[in-house]
Amino acid sequence: HRSHEFQKIYFDTKDRRKLLAETTHEHRRHWDSLNKAVENHPHLLEPQRESHCRQAVMWWTHHLAEEKRTVLRARNVTVPMLPEGPKRRCGRGEGEEEARVCVGINEANSCDWCHSTQADHDAGKPGTSPPNALDPKFNGPDDGNPKGWDRKRRCDQDQHPRCGLCEGIGGKAWSDLNEDIDMTPCEIVALPSQVNMSTVAPPLYPKAFTVKRKDGKQGGYSDTLIGWKTDPFCFGFFPQNDSIKELCYRSEDAYAKYYDINREAARTDYTIKLNGAFGVFSNTSASILQVNDQMWIVNHLWFVDQCICANPSGNHCTNPPCKNYIWHWDTFKTAQYLGRERIGVEWIQNHGTGKSSKMMDLD
């Protein structure tokens, strides 16, 4: 019943809605392998079942033409409902077999806590805001920290013991190895009890802003894009909310970044620094534009321009049809206040990363 035309579109555009197996036999072999692994790890049964429910809804929505859905409805085919409540944590760090199961389970989980519409978030629609990570029922990290990163490189808010100052500070990373990161320096200045809270600014974005250098030169905004590896050269990938799979790391500088939540719109004009075998070639540039749930990626490659119409949500939404919006201006409104740090701010005011960053006292 599935549409081969839809699958070809998803495959050609590297859309994460594409099916990872082409035949029924391949799907059954994959499911049998997962079921055998879950028998050895019973705590994965409920996360696996809920993941299948999300996946079934995604297939019904994105892999069947309407006429096929009509035929199946006439046969009383029932599609499972989406799971209620937040996604379940997958994994306890019990080895490669458990991690392999969690790869499949986490692919169907969501990013919509931060990337739903601002209107749905403001209205308190379930699933459009992060849950309280300090609730005792949560025990992170959610993906089990499969790369084994230490608490300086990564510390999740729901982790036990709870994250403290100068933990989870990160830095400029270039591979999955724990040591392959230019860690930013950090020292503790004051605990919350030692800080006058009237001097602490809430962690909110302006509802509209533009980031540029005052002199108009390149480098108004810089970042390292990290996401699942989908091709050998890390050309096409999106940021992810877990580290289960092998990851790509790409440093990017932008001439400008624009954001307007009232229009549900954002744009960033990047210079892309290529890695690996393509690192010998000159940099390329890309403009990434998003309005509502539509994204356009305009790549200026060496001799040709390329425009890609993208769906950044893919399999990660929990309420199909899958739609992904720019981040909420108040995404971090409920963040826990840990105190004040003297920390290296990367790329700001002609500074670099690690020991070359600019030391600033920040909350």
C-alpha cells in the first residue's frame, strides 16, 4: 500500500521520513532482531512499544496516498494512538545491544518542546514545553550518554547527581571522542545564595533580533552544527536532540542571523568550512531561511547554486503531520539557575575558542 513515489522523494532529499528498510522481509528481520534484544532488556519494552505507535502514525500520514488510506479505512484498519505524556527514557548503559535498540526507539521521539508554534506553546498545549527536568521521576541523560562524555562536556538537567556550576559547559568539538573538544575554561564565582537575584537577567531571547558585526564583516554569528551522520562527507544533516548515532561536526560562520518570532521566521547566512576529504577545497556559503514550517536551504557551491526545500522535523515530531518551527523566544524561561561563572565566551569580539575565548562573568 505504501507510496514508492513518496519514499523516492524522501530518499532523494535526505528527508528523515524515508523508510530505512525497503521490503516487508527487511522490516520483519529488523523487528525480530529488536524483539530478541528487548527480551534481554525488559525495561526497553514500553519505550519500544511507544516508539512503534509513533512510527505507525508517521507511516500512515507520510507514506500512504489518500486513496490508499480510504481503502484501509474501509477494511477497518486501526492506526494506534500516539502515546500520552512525555517520551520514556531509553537505556541504562547496559552495552551495545541495548544501545542498538535505543537507536531505533529514539528516532521516533520529538523536538517539538522547543520547535512547535509559539501560539501553541503560549496556550499551554501539551507537548510544546519542556517538562520539569528536576522532577524525581526523570533520571537522565535520556539517551544514556552512549559516547561516554564526561560531565564537563555534557551534563543534562535531569541527570543524577544534579548538574552544578562549570559542568556541561562544552566547547568546540570535532568528533565523538570525549577528548576531541576545545573545552572552554570556567571557574565558579558565586552560588545562587550569594547572588543578588535582581542583577540576574532572565534567559529570554528578544522577540525579534539581528546579529551582525558592527563593521559589516563576516563573523557576526558562529557555531558548530552537530547532528546524525547521514552521508560519508557530512554534507546533509540537521541538529539532533540525542547522541545515539555517529555524529557530524561542522564549524560555521555567519555574516548575519535574523529572528522574528511574531512572523515565525528566521534566516542565517553561513560560510561553511568543509571537513574530511573535502577540506582541501575552498569554503562554500549557504543561506538558511525558515518561515512557519517551511525551510529553504540555498547552497552556493563552487560552480553552481542549489536550492533545497526541506522539512527539518522528519521522524522526530510526536503529533503528525510532522511540522517544525523556529525555536520559542522563551524556550529557556523555566531553566534552573545554578549561579555565576567566569567562563570563556567563544567567538565573541574577535576571540576564538578554548583558551582563546573571552573570559566573562555570566549567570
